[in-house]
Amino acid sequence: MSACLLVVAKAPVAGLAKTRLGRVVGDRAAARLAAAALLDTLDTVLATTGTVPVVALTGRLASAERADEIGAALARCTVIPQRGNDFAERLANAHLDVAAGFAGLPVFQIGMDTPQLRPNILTGALAALAADGTDAVLGPAADGGWWGLGLRSPAEAAVLRAVPMSRGDTGMRTWLSLRGAGLRVRQLGALSDVDTMSDALRVAGMAPRSRFAAEVASLSLVGAAR
């Protein structure tokens, strides 16, 4: 099934990206981890055949770590600005904006902090979304949020506006909101995103050849995991 792969991303600027990690490793190191994760994510999206890559971006890319590399990857994607007053609104609007540009295509949305993603995971998610009796797919994250959301009708992302984000029950609330809108939802496998150094070490171990793993190794901070 042809579909849009939507990456919701923030320019990895020191002091603005991965601030929880920044308190442990420093702002610039945290931004470099975020940049590596974004580059790995874009590689995966661009390698997923039969899809249209779209990035909803916020922040000043010119001030970001690895800006030239990210810019080169973004040149192979359709880039749209994020719009909205809070994260939930920006997510909902990103789905709607992609639908306006690519009418009729389903949308599968991910973030930029699951660098262990691989094309087969994305194609599996899209196959689940294409299955009879499925209107939406949701991939739970280990911290209680979610790492991926697919919708056959992107307009249904409007339900996200009422979901509190970045909480331990965000995934459950998203699931309930989708079901409450009458959608038939299929759950995908869980993944860990990256908020803490423990997360970073675990995810790097899952993708040992990634840019992200190389950046984690360069920190030499195994003892700082928590």
C-alpha cells in the first residue's frame, strides 16, 4: 500500500533538544544524540520502498548539530512546518497538512527518537494498517507513550488534540480516543524511545551500527546511566 511516512521532528539545537539528556551529558552532547537519531530515522524512512517521505519540522535548522547532513537528507523529503500552540495540536495539524498535499494516502507518523527503527518494521506497520477491518495502528512506547500512529484517514488525527502528551498514560489515552471515535485500532509491537541515558544505551545496543550508537559510544558515560 502506498502511504506517507511522516516524521515529526525538532531541529537538534543545543539547549532545546533532548533537555532531560542534556542535564546528564550536557546540552551539546544531547543535541548531537538527537541529530544522530534524526539522521538514522531519515535513513530508514528513505529506504522504505513504496512510501512518500514527509518531515514536519520545527526549530532553526541552521543552528542545529550536523545541520549540513540533516539538510541533505531533508532535501530528499517533503518538508512542512509544524503549526499549533502545543504538541498535540502540532501532531494533529501535521497529519492534516500531509493529507492536503497527498490526498487519498494513509499516513504513518513517527518521531525522531527511535533510531532502532528499520524499514521492515515500517512496512509491517503499513501492512497492518492495510488489513481488512483496520482503520488505525498504534505502536506503544516503553515509557507509556507511543512511537508510531497510522491512520487510513488522516483527518481522524483530530482526536489527538484532546490527548495529554508526554505522560505515562499518553499511549492508553490515545488508544481510547481512537476507539472512542469509532476507529478499529490494531496495536503494533512496543519500542523504546530515548529520553534518558539508560534509554540511549539500550537503544544503541539494538542498533549497534547506527550513527546514534556511535554517538553514544563517544560519550563514554556508561556509568552515568539512570
